Amino acid sequence: MESVRQQKVARLIQKEMADIFLKESRILFGNVFISITVVRMSPDLSVAKLYLSIMLKEDKKAILKEIQVHTKNLRKLLGERIRKQVRIIPEIIFYLDDNVDYANHMDDVMSKITIPKKEDDNFDPNQYPGLKE
């Protein structure tokens, strides 16, 4: 369970990094939309794990590698913004959040399921004496 301080610092980092990605992502990564879905802080507030959702690009792993190359610059931009609120600027580790892709996959699977209509159903409750309607 995260402490209140961890949650506050995580929200601060999420807000500031989202703003950084909004303003700097076009310059660094081209026409890609990057949002931060979750930030997890270590108990000593020295490490921040950022889970990213990347849209408008098919090769998300390549964008993630490019973001990881620019981690030092992104941490510097973050440090300029939050240096008065935190004692230590945390190390940043980026991860790809695949929840959106998984949800889209599940939507596709669910849309392919066919459910027979009531009149097409040949269910006879008398075949199963333990069932009650």
C-alpha cells in the first residue's frame, strides 16, 4: 500500500510529465500521442515507474525505446518543474501500458461471439430435472 506522500508525489509527476509529453513530444518523437496512465513511486521516493499509453503509432515498442533514450533529458525537464516540491528528483523508468490494447482485443473477441436467439434455442428444461425456471 502506498503512503499518502507516495501518492502525492506520483500525482505531481504524472501531471508534470503529461505536460512535458504534450509540449515536447512533437519535437522529440514526431506525431505521436503519449499519455501517462499510472505512476508508481518507490517507498523512498527515489524511483518513479511511469506506465505510458502510446497512440497514433503502430510500433509502440520503438517509440518506448526512443523515450528511454531521452530519459535523461526528460528527467532534467521534470527536475526543473518539481525541484521546489521534492527533495530528490526520482529516477524515471518507462514501461508500456498495454491495458488499452488488451481492452481493444477483448472488444474484438466479444464482438465476434454469436449468441443464438430464444426461438433458435432448442433447450428443453425437462431434460434437466435439477433446473427450475
